[in-house]
Amino acid sequence: MFEFKLTHQSTDSAARRGRFVTCHGEVQTPIFMPVGTQASVKTFTSQELEDVGAEIILGNTYHLWMRPGPDLIARAGGLHQFMNWPHPILTDSGGFQVFSLADNRKITEEGVHFKSHIDGSRHFMQPESSIHIQQKLGSDIMMQLDECIPYPSDYAYTKASSERTIRWLERCIDVWNYAEDQALFGIVQGGMYKDLRRKSVMATKFYDLPGIGIGGLSVGEENAVMYDILSDIEPYLPQDKPRYLMGVGTPEDLIEGVYRGIDMFDCVWPTRLGRNGTVISSRGNLTVRNAVYQEDWRPLDPACSCMVCQNYTRAYIRHLIKANEILGLRLCSYHNVAYLLHLIQEIRQAIEADRYGDFRKAFYRQREENQALEKAGK
């Protein structure tokens, strides 16, 4: 059921416009995917996600495996039924969380031994078990198990790890067996070494999977390094498959990633930022809990038309946060996700109009102008 169609290629950059179809509907690209780690995009209802324009969300295999368990979710009718989200869902493999959250992990050729971050119980994740879990979750797009290579890592370790990721991909494919109801994406690794990145792209592309993920970036390196790697591997990426830059989602990263041919993004950043009382805006990030906003009667972002900016002031939202009212953090998170989804819509329009290069320049120019207005209190 998975099908991707490239509908427009920018004439002044590698930016692309397309769409893909899944069993649960169509998704326009480029796209930003809000992250529903534990079958919930934090502070959002399903209706609110639809209201802000979300087309696809992400669930996390590791967390859902640990709690409540894939068998329970399967009995509920799958992740879509369980969380009342009728639109497409992508599940990551759980590998990143195993490597970043779990204690006493041990990587072998067979898989990863680790202790749960919840109760210390011992588990063993293999490429096969990651796919079996995702099949029970019933996601529309599954990701292979890979190792998100630590940063920094030396060349020898990065090479060995990247080659193992390809061997794990083969094992994931054997379980998946090109099933039509769930798509499988492979993941490109290679650390910060361009030659290893290119080899990983070519090895992953060989299997002609429905899509391709790019992992192991935005893990501590400077943004310029990430953008340079994306520019270097873009010519090697498949033209007829969606390209997914994993775990990346600031406004600047969306702008620069699309410029370099990326179609899909996800990140916990907008909701995490919101829960800490900070909002994304056309004027930069604003920490609304700060005292300077105590009598600020402006919306979070004067240029934003989301429900929050149309109805609430910075002063009121700051009051809610200082009073420990959950509504304050909900409103910040709502605005942040709405901002990114509106930005991605503008990006699509710019690509279709063959003016993405100008749009990219205007984004940074307007950001500077708006920051000057913010400093002037206007």
C-alpha cells in the first residue's frame, strides 16, 4: 500500500515536493512529524493534532515495548485504535533509546543486551524482535534496528558499526519480507565521515526499500557539520524514495534540511521546549516564564495565527506557568507544534512556486528584522 510520488523538484536547490500514501491516508512532503513517544504527543489530544495540521506522527518502539507492551496494544487493535489516531504513524526501531537510556547495554552481532530504564529488568533487542514489535504495533512505517553511533567516534568504530547496521538491515528485511501493509525504511549511518556515509547510502539503497532514513546526525556536532554531510550525500540518495532525517526539527534545520533534499523530519524538541515554558516564534525563541513578560499583552508570536496566539497573551501564559497550571505548558506546546507545521506548509508552497532559494533567504532576513522589533518592544 505504500507509494511515494515526487511531484516537483526545485530549480534552485535540492528541495523536493511530493506525497506518499499509506493504509491510513496520504502525507504531503516535506513533512514534520510530531513525536508521540508513548502513544501520546505530550499534552495533545488527537483532535488537537488534527487542528494544528499534523498528518503523521511518530511512536517509539522501545518505550511502547517497555510499557504497556506490544501484545496489549495489538489486542486493542493496534496503535491507531489504541490512541485514537486514524492517520499514518511511523515507529522508530527503539535503537536510539536502547543506546541512550538503557543501563548496562552490551552490543553484539546478534543484538543489544540492556536493562530497562523503568525497573532495571533485563531485555535483549535483536533486529528481528524490533520488527516483530513494530508489526504488533501496526504502524504504517517501520524503521530498521540500527546503532546510533556515539559522537565523537573514531573511524574504525564508526566503520564497524555502520557495517553491522547493514547486516542488521538484512535481518529486518527477512522478517518484514516486503509486506504490503507496513513499509520498512533502512537507516544510513557513517558518523561524521563522508566516505562511510556514502558507502552506507549505497549499501542501504541496494535493497530498494520504500524509504530511507538518515540517522546519527544532530547528536552533538555543530550544525554546519550536519549540513555539510547532507549536502555531500544528497546526490547518492534515491530520487524516488522519501528521505527522512531522524530526530531533527528546529526551524533552521527544517529550512536547511529541505534545501538539501530532505522530505521528512521529527523531533521531541517543540513539545519539550513548551513544557519548559519556552516558545518558538518568528522572533526567535522566547522563554515566557521570564519576568520580562509579566505585563506583556502581546501574543506569543504576533505573526502567528494559531489558536493560542489568537486568544491568549504572554502575560496570561506566564501567569499559568508560574502558578503551575498545566494549561500554560499545553498552550506553549500547542503553539510550538503549530508553528513548525505552518512553516512546513510555507516551505511546500515555496517549492511549488520555484522560489525556495528566495524563501530560505527571506526566512533569515525576516528573523533578524523581527528580532529587532522584539527588542524594541513592538
